[in-house]
Amino acid sequence: VKCSMNGTVNGTNVTNGTNILPVIVVHGGACNIPQHKIKPSEEGVKQAAIVGHKVLAAGGNCVDAVTAAVACLEDNPWFDAGRGSDLNADGEVEMHAMVMRGDTCDIGGVVSLKLIKNPIEAAKLVLYESHHCLLDGPASLKMAREHNLAEESPEYFVTEECRENWKNKSAYKNVIKDFFSSEDGHDTVGAVALDVHGNLACATSTGGIASQLPGRVSDSPLSGCGGFADNESAAVSTTGHGESIMKVNLARLIAMHVEHGLSPTAATTKALNHMRRRVTGNGGAISVDARGRIGVQHSTNHMTWARIGGMRNDDETPSNNVVEYGSNQTNGRQEKI
């Protein structure tokens, strides 16, 4: 069994030299969100950030915080994860999720999981209760049942909107062709966090893309693609066209740019530009480094996001009693919590 969360970064505080101020950033997917979905999507990520921040504010660790935030999004039918997942070509839900911790670089992931209410909780089980990094559907379902994770009927996960989308999208290749230009945005969710111990973590969860082939595995559960966390660089969660993200290892690429001295914002922008130029892929990502600097960037029309704490630039004073949220990287609104 892998070890529990504790400790600091090289034994030192990493934000202001005295106390480490926790940070959580959440995203609800990068795509073109129709107007009627923007407000509920923004509210959803705001609530998820608040849920995750409560864990951090109580002194909890970053893995528990990102898991709680993503589970909140999985329970929300406005997002393509857990309840609200898109249907594959056979009209079934297959879910994928991963959690990674930055102190040890341990990973827990699940692919093609069915029936478990919160796939991110199953991924966390793999992280803590398995010597492996990634389990397939039957194996992850077996482990989840052994640990009494909440289970739901297949009908629970299927919303009427997802069923209609499935009926109207008969071929996966047609979905990919217009996924990021048509107004039916529905995509991955994720969270990144820095806790009071100075540790980083990421979590990502998805139901995939409508009409995908049964058995298709997205980028979301794959380390370096859907997410990455290392205390020596950054925690990252990505969203967008999964195959493009896998081709460029987007999450690891962002972390590498941070290692080479870029801020999370600059690193995320550079990596997204590379993905668009090299493989014509669009998407987005959130990131946070050990200094509490964050990145919220996307190359799509929208990406709902929220954050509590952290700095978008070195001149900003972080606040842990304000949540900022929006539907693109420049339109953030703030509310006291």
C-alpha cells in the first residue's frame, strides 16, 4: 500500500516564507459552451472549488481536496463526468479518471469504468490501495466494490440531453469534426491543488466523447496527458481533444516548461500553442506550481474554471476568502466566501 500524504517541499515553506497558503483551481472543460449552459457550468465549478478549498482550509491534503472537487463535478449533470457522461457508440457510459500526487509522483487511474458513482474515488483507491498505477474497467470495478464505493444503475448516469446528443451523432469522426466549433460543448473536468504542507496534486475525470468506439481510452486517466503533478514543477489538469493531448503529452509538457523557468500561465500558453501548431488540436489546462502561481488557459472559445487562492502573476496578493470563476481565461468574477 502506498504511503499517506504528509511533509513539505524540501522541508521549507514555498509561498510567502512563513505560512503556505493553499490553492485550488478547477475546470469544467474546454469547448464551445452554448449560452444556456454557461451560467450553470460556472456555478458548478465555483461550488467544486469551494468544496475542495474546505478540505485545504481545514489542513487537509491536496489529494483529498482535488478528489472532493472533482467528485462534486461528477455529481453535477452539466458536466461530462460521472452523471452526465456522454454515451459511446453502443449507447453506454464508460468513464475514466486519474489522481496524481506531487510529493511521490504516485498515480491512480481507472479506464472504462461503469456503475461507480464517482470514478475519481475509484482512481484514488488505485492510488492508495494498489501497487499499480492504472486499472481497467473490470479490475477497477472489483476494487471499488471491495471498498464499498457508492454504485448506481446505468440509467443514473444518462441525462436526456446526452441521449439526444447520442442519437444525433451517429459517427465518432463527425463528432470530432465539429466538437470544438458547434454549440454542444461537453467535456472533461479536473482540479489542481497546493496544500499547507507544500504538496501538489491533480485530478481529472471524463465520460469521453459522444459516439466514441466502445473501449476507447481518453487522455484523462493517463499521466502526462490528462494530468500530471510533481512538487518540483507543477500540478496540471488538461481538457480538450484527447487524441491531440496524448500526441503531445500536454500535461507533462506544461510541467516541463515550468521546470525550465516559465510561469504556469506562460507554460500553459506555450504548450497549447504547440499542440495547435503541431497536431491541430484545441484544448485547455489549469496549473499551479509550488510557489502558488496558477495558469488558466485555453485555445477553445470557452473553458469554465474557478480558483481560490494562488497568483496569476507575481504582483498579485493571494486571497483565501474569495472565489474567482468564469467561462474563459479573461472574464473572471470574484465573490467572497
